[in-house]
Amino acid sequence: MSRNKVLRIGLLVVIGVIIARLFCIQILQHDEWSAKAAAQQTLSTVIPAKRGEIYMLDRGEPAAVVMNATVYTVVVDPMMANEEEVAGKLTEILGEKRTAEWSEVFKNKALRYYVVGKNVERGAAEKIAESGLAGVWLQSGTRRVYPEGQLGSTLLGFVNTEGKGQYGVEGAMNEQLAGKDGRLKTVKDVNNVALSIGDDNVKEPAIDGENIVLSIDKNIQYNTEKIIAAKAHELGFANASAIVMDPNSGEILAMADTPGYDPANYGQVESAAAYVNHVVDDPFEPASVCKTFTFAAAADYGLMTPQTTFINNGETFVDGWPIKNAEQGSFLLGSQTMQTAFNYSLNTGSTQALRWLGGDENNINATGRERLYNYYHDRFGLGQETGIELFENTGIVHGPHAEIYGIDSTYANMTFGQNMQVTMLQTAAAFSSVVNGGNFYTPTVVAGKMVNGKFVKNEEKAAARQTVSGGTSGVMREMLYGTRTMWRKNGTDKPGFYIGGKTGTAQVIRDGAYSMDETVATYIGFGGTEGELPQYVIMVRVWEDGKVAGGQAHALPVFNELNKYVMDYLQVRPKAGE
């Protein structure tokens, strides 16, 4: 075969290969190659949404407590950028703000978009802009600023490095606060400059997040945190929590934990336990404050009044287990009134109320359990979510027919707040309904929104349900007032003011059994003008692992200090003529 013939055949083969390749690219792989071409010709940019700010109320006027500061994200297009030049200049400018290794950035140039720096301050951003680096651009964004420091930290939560809200309001209301990012997609020239023409242009504007106004009063919040921290230290306990709420609307005025943390430096904590909001997300056994609910149920059925009597022997037996009173004074033995049982927090008295609920003087039965559960769970909302705009734990209240050992003794213990797990919020909301005339209001921490610089309040909500009758509510207010007055013989509240409350001291389960060496102290109470419905409800909790805390000795002093402040701040007036 001649050389020319070989060349002709070879040329034909080459042409055939080229034709086949063109057929493959233009026909078989048309969509794939079109997409690659479009990627080289199209600039796609995210338009970040502005995260909504958070406000508290300062005597009714919104005051920002969570704000935004402008920061920048630095993005590199590996295809357009010069690796050596970019690495050299940006390493120096970004410093610790650099989030990527250059070898990774330029490993795959087809990515076209690689974030190399986050939360870059304005000064550094200006230097990057002035450097004129090809394939490098800046995206403006925001960084969360907490100007009040630790104020309301466990309530507010924080925003992580990915821009997502964590814990508290920031986490639970992240979707409303975050808004929705927009998108700009446009044809560009060889210098990466967007062109104003092209059918592929897409612009979706960002939708900024909502600016939320909390019902929290900044002054009450600040002083609540200050008081519980000081009193916990004075009393020798590591932890204390408190909630202040309006019982006639469900609005939360303060929700505090000590210790707290700095949400701007949220990583500087020993463990994630520091982020827990103990008021809403930490169920516990609240102990004898629950006698309020047991007595209310029995009174609402018409089975007892404060003057109704029962026989107290110092202890009573249920399912073969002894239920004893903490107070064993001989003066309490024999026939006693239910007011006395309430004053001295007699477990035998609350157990007797459960028997009466079942229509039996001597035994606990299914009817009694069902009725108590109806009040505890269905009416008062214990053991279920309240509906507040925060992450909350449900806890547990055993059903009346739960298949557990000793269901009757379990329910006897529930009458004084043990063998059950509820949150402070559930307890405070239920207590509010007992003292406000019998209306259960869904708790809320949101008062409204800031829209175009104006405070738009939420509409007032009606009560979610009736828990007890108005008459029963009046009876319970008197019982709560009576027990507080008795225990404050030498420090009675000022005349004309109407303040009532109940202590609780709960044993803690350790290694499957109740410990005698660790207890949690609680106190819940209301305050207002004599002859009127209460204007506020306060609940406090004091505890520390491995320590014994008492409701009377440790929670009551915290309540008293808070009560003085709240009463003065809300300008509660004494009864006319006092």
C-alpha cells in the first residue's frame, strides 16, 4: 500500500473520530455541555436575608437586646482566581477569619464558589476590595450582637457560625428571624462582571426576618437575674431559676437562670448544659406547690373547704407504703382542718383529698385517679406543652390507668408533687389559672413585632379554657394567703396588699431511689391589691447537685426579695384606706 493511500485512510479515520466526537457532544451530550457553558457564562450570587432583631420592653417601649452588625463573607472563584496571588494576599488580610486551606480551595476549579472567610470586619473587607484580586468577591452579611451581655442568655439563645439560631428564642423562632435568602443569577463577561442582558437573568429578592418584640420587661428581667444570683450565692447554692408572669394574660415578664453565659461568646462554656433554660426545658418534681392543684380539684368538686376536717395520724398507708409528713409535731395529730394541712404542707391531707375525689373516705380508687388526672393534665396542663414560643419539655404525668407498680401510691405522691415531672412554666401557668378566677391563658414571650420602626402589638388572646370555677379560685387565693400569713408572723406583708404562696421541697431520685441527701426547693406565689385579682405570679427554684435545699429556708427568701421588687416596679397600690 502506497504512502499516500495510508495517509488518506489515516485522515479519514481522524475525520471520522472528530465527527463522532462532535455528534456525541452536540447530540448525545448536548445538555451536559450546555450546562458547563452556562456555568462559565453565568454569575450566581446569594442575596442574604437580614436576620430579624429581638427586643424586650422597657416600661412598654421596645428596646433592642439582640442586634446585627455588618460583616462579610469572602468568596473565591477558583477558575478565575490566581492561586499564588490570592493565597498570598488573603492569608495576611483574613488572619484567623480564614476558614479554608488554599490547597482545598483550588483542588476542584469546577466548583466556582468557595467560601474562604467568614465574619470579616469592615476594615479587612475594605482591604480585600482595594486589592483588586480577580475571582474574589465579598458578600455582606450580619453578625449577632448582644449589647446587654448575659441578660436573658438562656431565654434568648444564640446564633452559631452557620447563621442558625440555637436554643432559646433564637432557636425556637429561627425560621421567623432568619427570613429567606434571595438569589441573583446573571450572564457575565470574561472579567466576571455581570451583564444587564440575557434570558437567563434571575432575581429573587431576599425576605428579611421578622423583628420580634418579647413580652419580657427588660428591667424586671435584669433585676430578677441580679436577685436570684445574689440570693443563691448568699444561701450557698449553685443554681436558681425564676419566672415572673402576668396571670391575667399569660405574658411572661421575666424568665431567668443563674448561672448564665455570654451569647456573643457561647463557645466559652464548660458544657452545653449551660444553654438550658431551666424554666421551660428542665422537668422536675415540684413537690408541695402541687398541693395547690390537688386542693383546688377537691374544692371544685365541692368535696372540701378550708374548714373541712380529716384525721391526721402523722402518716398514712397506700399500697402498703407509708406516706409521712415532714412536720410531725404532736399538735398536728388528730382532727385537723384542710387549711392546717395546707399551712403545714401535710402529705396526709393531700392524700385524703384524693380519697375524697374518689368518693371513698379510706381508699384511693380509679375514680379519684381519673378526676385528679383530669385536673392536673387536661385542665391545668401539667405534663404537656403549654404552647409557648420556645422549645419546651413536656415532662410526665402518669395516666390514671398506667400499667406501673403501685398506681394508687403513685397518685398519692402526685398530690404533693412527687412521682411526676413538670416544668416551672407548666406549674406557673397552672397556678395562675387557680388564682386569676379560673382562666388558663397560654403562656407567651412574644408581645408583637417591629414593623417599619413601629411596635405592632399582638392581639389580646382569650383564655384557652376554664380550669376551676371563680368560687374555687377565691377559696384557693384565701388558702394561699392564709398559709403565707401564718408563716410570716413576724414579717407580715404590708397592709392593703394581698400576697399568697406555697412552698415545695422535693426529694431527688438518685440511683433509682429518692435521696435523703439532695432536695430541690421551690416557692410559688402571687401578689396584688387586697380585694382584687392578683397582678403577678412569681415562681422560684433553688438547687445544687448533692445538696439539701428547703422551700421555706431557701426558695422563700428568694421569692420575698423578688416580690418586693416586682411590687414596687409594677406600682401595685394598697387597698384604698390602708
